[in-house]
Amino acid sequence: MSGSTIAVAMSGGVDSSVVAALLRAEGHNLVGLTMQLWNQKRLSGYEGMPEQVHGRCCSLDDVYDARRVAETLGIPYYVVNHQERFEQQVVRPFVQEYLSGRTPVPCTLCNNHLKFDELLTTARQIGADSVATGHYARAEYHDESGRWRLLRGVDASRDQSYFLFGLTQEQLSRTRFPLGHLQKSEVRELARQHGLPSAMAEKPDSQEICFIPGGDYKKFIDAYLEESGAPVPETEGELVTTSGEVVGRHSGIEHYTVGQRKGLGVATGSPLYVIEIKGDKRQVVVGSGDELYSRRLRASKLNLISVADLHEPMRVTAKIRHRHQPAAATAQQIAADELVVAFDEPQRAITPGQAVVLYDGDVVVGGGWIN
Amino acid sequence: MSMRRVYMDSNASAPLLPEVLEAMRPYFMESFGNASSIHHHGQQTRAAVEKAREQVAKLLNCRPAEIVFTSGGTEADNLALFGMLKPGDHVITSVVEHHAVLNACRELEKLGCAVTYVGVNAEGVIDPVEVRGAVREETKLVSLMMANNETGVAQPIEESGEIAAEADVYFHTDAVQAAGKLPIDVQKLKCDLLSISGHKIHGPQGTGALYVRKGTLIKPLFFGGNHERSRRAGTENVPGIVGLGKAAEIAYAGFANGETEGLRALRDRLEHAILEGIEETGLNGGAAERVPTTTNIHFDHIEGEALVIALDLKGLSVSTGAACSSGAIEPSHVLTAMGLSPAQARASLRFSLGKHNTAEDVDFALSIIPETVARLRELSPVYKRQRVAVSS
């Protein structure tokens, strides 16, 4: 064991801290790394953005916590700056997706381009062979197929495999997920057992997007655009029904997401939901709850993990967003980069910009981005 | 796991010399009196403080009474600036100053002072003509560092001192990185104020001094007792001051006894071996006059941060010299002012030697730097793209 070094991606939270403790106890050479991804104070002067930010991803508080854990465990610890790439690969696309009427999944982009790309490169450059993270997921080599596989974490309520569908074989071969076999409750108990600071075991999980303190993505987008000084694109337009009747106006397509009910400003007898966002026409299509259901979707920018291709249709369960019960479906790759997923039962609010992730039991088959 | 560790980051902090520790030792336990007390204990420590004052004065060629002990270089710089200026005054400084001077100037601007920040050329040197050109009626003070902490580049202080004298404005120089490396004579430099720092000359952290030319009226930053001739209130940090004094004495001797020149030879060997032995490297500020102990080199197509970490894990301590403020990491304002691209600034490392460094240290560094740079480049997508572009 003494030859190889594992880089632990440490956020200062209980999950990655326990990862470091577990690997240390197994006798591995470790180096702790925190990525500096976003300056939390950058937009704090803009309207609606909080002034004081504490305890958000890569804030000074988090770095402090991660550093203390590293010191407690006796491992070297560094903060590495990947701000530019994070802005290019996660933040800018996030804003652009919303401006195009799509609902992005920034955490997946961060995994694809930062955590398992930039960070992995840095880890290898400094002499580590692999990166370990606190994701609730499992990675293993499957002898029969000769492929690396990604599986759900055993704690179904914490499973983060949805966000990891973009990992390549190369990336998976250099990744460890020590928490994939554990329940969250076990992890907190392990934090206590390993003598990690008691406040850490009790730290609440972060639910928000890490670079949006306070969680108001609309204010974030406005502030980001204002800061850029570029002319703010016109995104207001018409509210129309599914039959094309104009029933009002909306404040900007980036303020809406499919399935949304609130904030439509239209009073009718029955509840209205956002059915579709037509980016090019700047229209938000509204309709009844029934109109939200659909059976088919197309996806592109595919990444397949457990199989090399899906030219033959495959029976799977599929998730159309992180908080979604995987639903039975048939998936097939109909072109080099096009996937069709046909659900057995209609699904509510299939949203362009989200990822569709296909499962074969606990195994992640792969996924793509919903068109 | 005990691994060989070599320290080449003396510009950040220079390791305490054993003689300095020995000089300080009695002042922790046996001689603990407050230097202002009239009894025996106070007299002992008072004597030690005054001896240290003489040692520092000798390093700078000034009178002991002109030395004000502070908590470090930052306090000395702040005392010089806030102590001399009032709203409406104009001060001339440079873009490559240490943040202690730059941020103090920014605060002074908020308080109603005007500041001119003169630029530097590609070697990081200011043009004294520009300083002269910036002088106007409200100019009260010129503040220019004697040597830069990141690159070791020396500024034309004597010339600038002349200009300030002619214009009848006060002249402060931040000599924190110059003390012990370049000879300092405040009479020759014609400066009115000069800052030094203990831990940059192998003395203890948390100590420093400001030279204040006799007749220069300076407002104190702290109010309390009349310490330091009413220029800096607060009970003297006796062990620290004793250490600073001893370090100053050793620094002064280092010029005559060849120690400082010996470090120049080590630095030159390290620098040449890197520049000649590793492709696509370049010296930052190489054509300028520099302190003999520092070299700042850009290693193209890699991240300097990753190189520092990789070298640290192999036992070599160096730095990128980039400023780190409130969690956000900015590219070096010094390298940027010298015209380096952000990529080259981020690819720059600073090696700064101290009296503890030996030829074996340089051998060790040279045994690990080339292979480490090669590994980083091998794994760098940027380097690969660049190689493809070059070969096609």
C-alpha cells in the first residue's frame, strides 16, 4: 500500500472528512485537497445577494474545517485554485442554460469537468494515483464486461449516482467512493468514532447550489449578468397556452422551470403549470397539471458506463431529475449521440436541460441531457 | 515518516538562527521585567532593548534614537504612511509594493489622500523620472520598496531619494526584503523613514522596526504609554526585540564575512541549472539588479500551485509568491505589472535562500525539480495541446 497516494477531495463537510478518516485508518498515503471554485463574495454587492456568507462550499469556514480535519488525521492538506475553469465550465453554462429556457444540473458539470477532471489531473501531477470523494455511490470493476461500473449508493435517500453519470472509464478507474456502502447515519457515527470535531458530525447537509448563497438562482443570474457588463439579453415574453393563446406576459424565461406553478401571475379557475419554455420565441407555455405528463424524451451528449453502446433497445429504470423515483422504460440509442427513452407510464414534468440517467437495478447504464 | 526537508522560502520567513535564539533565551524566564520599570528587573530588560536598538542602528547607519521598534514590517509601513499623511496630502508609490503599503494607500485614498502608483518596466523596475514627474504641490511623501519580495528586484532608491530631497518631500522605503541582503546606509539613501522586519533576517516573527530620521514628526498609530519616545505605545516585546537586534548584528556581519555573497553563488547555481536544464523556463526580473538570494522563475504550461504542492510533498518548501486574500487567489500583482500573462504569472515560482541553505540543499532541489516539472507537463492538457501546435 505504501507506494500509492490517494487524494481526498475535502469540502469541510462530514462526508469527505469521514472518507479521509477511513482511508487513513486503512493505512493509505493521503493528501487532502480542497478546490477553490468560486469567490463567495464576488457578487455580494448586487441586489438580492447576501452580504455575509458562511459555511458554503469553499468558503473560508469550509477550508478551515477541512484543514482542521487534515491536521487531526496527520495528512498534508492544500487548497487548489480552479476558479477560472469552474466559471467557464459550470457557472457560465448554468446561466446560459436558463437564458435558453432550460434547467441545468451544475453539480454534474462540476463532477465531469472539475472534481473528476481538473482535480484528478492535479492529484496525478502531485503524485497521487486516484481521487476519493464523499459521494454516496459505488465504483467497481466488472470482470465479465471488462468495464468499470458506477452503482447507486446503498443509502437510497442519499444516492448521488444521478450526478455522476458523466464519468468515463478512465475517470472511474481512478476514483474511490468509500461511503457508497454506508448509510448516512453510519457516516455520522464514524465521524464521532474517528475523533473528528463534534460540531462536524452534526453539520447539516447542504441542499443548495454551492455557488449560490441563499439559493435564489434568479437573483444570482441577474447579478452575474449585471457584473459582466454585457448587454442583458431580452428574455421577457408571452405566456401562452398549449393551444397558442396568449394569456399574459412573463418576466424572463430564466425565471421559470417546467412544472413550476407559482409566479405565473395569471388568475384562472384551475392551477396553471409551466409546460414548456420556448427559448427562441421567448414564450412560456402554461397548461393544466395533466398536460405536464409525457411518455417520451430525447437526450444527447450521452455517456454510457456499463455498456459500450445502446443500439439494441434495453429495459431500464430511468430518472429524469435527482428527486425522482426511477421509472420503468425502454432506452435506445438511435444515432451516435441521440438517445430515446420511452417510459411505461407517463412521467411528470420532463425538463429540457436536466439529465436522464438510466439504471439496470443498482447499476448506472449511462445517461444524457434531455432535449 | 521522516523525509529530508529543504527550505527555500526565506522571503516568506527566514528560519531563526541558533545564535538569535540563544540571545533571546534569558529574556523569557530569567529577565522578564517590563523595560519601563525602575527596579532591577526593569533595568536589565531596558539595557537589553537599548542594546538591540544599537545593533539595528548599526545595520542602517543611523542613530539608535531614530529606531522605533514595531510588531513587524507591516506595522512599520503603516506607521510610516498613516504617521506622515493627512487628508489632502498626495503620496507617490509604486504598483509593485507589498500589500502592507498598497492597502494602506488604498485606505488613505478613502480618507481623502491622493495616491500615484508609478508603474514598472518588464524587469519590474520603476523609472525615477516618472516619480519626479508625479510630484505636485500637495505631495508629502514618496514610498518605494528597496527590494521586491516576489522577484528580489531592487529599485533605484538612491536616485529616488535624491528626487524626494530636491522636491522637499519625505521619503520612505520598505526595506523589509533588502535588509541583510543589500547594504543599507540611510545617510546615502537620503531616506527619512525605512521599514525592516525581524523574521526576514532570521529573527523572530512579530518584530520589526521603523527608522525615523531625527526631526521627522510622525503621528503614532497606538495611544497609551510613552514608549519609543512616544512614537509607539505598548510594552516592549523584550525577547523579540533582543532577537531582532541579534539578527541585525548577524546580518550586518554577513556582508563583510562573505556569507551574503556565498548565498549569491548558491542562488546563481540553482537558477542557471533550472533555466538551462529545463525547457520553456524564464527568469522574472533577471536583467534588473536583484538581491543575491532570490530567484523567480516561470515554468511555462503548468500551474505553479501544483508545482509548489508536488515539490512540497517531495520535501522542498518554496512558494508561488502569489497573494492570497479572503479565500480568493489573485495572480501576482507584481508579475502582472511586469507584463507577464496570467498564465505565466500563475506558472511562476519563487526560490528564496537564507543563511541556513547549503550546497547540498541546492543539489537536492536540482535532483527533484526537473522530474517534477516533467511529470506536471506530461499530465497537463495545456502542455499537450501546445506541443501539438508547435510540431504541426
